[in-house]
Amino acid sequence: MIQLQNKVRIESNSSSMSDLVFLLLIFFMITSTLISPNAVKLLLPESSSKTMAKQNVTVYIDEGYNFYVGETAVPVELLGSAIAAGIEQGIDDACVVLRSDKTVPVQYVVNVIDAVNNLNAAAGTKHKVILATSPKP
């Protein structure tokens, strides 16, 4: 006599679960590299003041004395026009945040201030330059 066996097998296939875990891992690795509050790595000068302002444009000067408006490298001759392009139309009192490496000579900081002052004189605006610092330990 032949007996038929109708047993229900309870098995789970874990390959789709591991695919999902790897996809999530890749997603979080990619998104964590995209989040970069300081696009240009700098050692900021230290200060105990806590002045906060709404920033409209950020200008970086790295240790190689390269100027960046936002994340775009800009030669010093075109600094004023790049800052003007970064400020929204109709804003007369924008804040230009200067993030300069602490090893940069003062002349490079003055170049940014001069560019903003020339922009103010030409357009009749009142844009300000604020030097970003890191807190004292």
C-alpha cells in the first residue's frame, strides 16, 4: 500500500531579505557622503563670540589660498561677480559668511571684504561680511 505524504514545509527564503539589507546599506552610505555642511575642509580660527546670522552666500578660502563661492572655485578677479550671482535678487542687506582657514594671511580676507564693498558701492546695497569661527575649547 502506497501512502501519500502531504506535509507542509515551512521554509523561508532569506535571499530577498539580504538583498533588501544591502540596498539599505548602500542607500545610507551614499546619502551620508552627500551631507556635507562644510564643503571645503578648513581649520577655522577660534573665538568666544556667538554671533549668528542668516547666511545668503558662503565664501571659503582654503589653506592653498583658493577662493570658493559656495562649492565653486572662483579666481580672485571674479570674486565680486560670483558673490553678486549668489545673492538673491531684491536683497539689499545680505550676509556673506567668510569661512577662512586660520593659516590664511589677512590679505586674502581683505580681498573678500573689498569685493563685497565694491559690490555695495556699485549697486547701492548694504551687504555684510561675517567671519566664521569655531568655538574655543
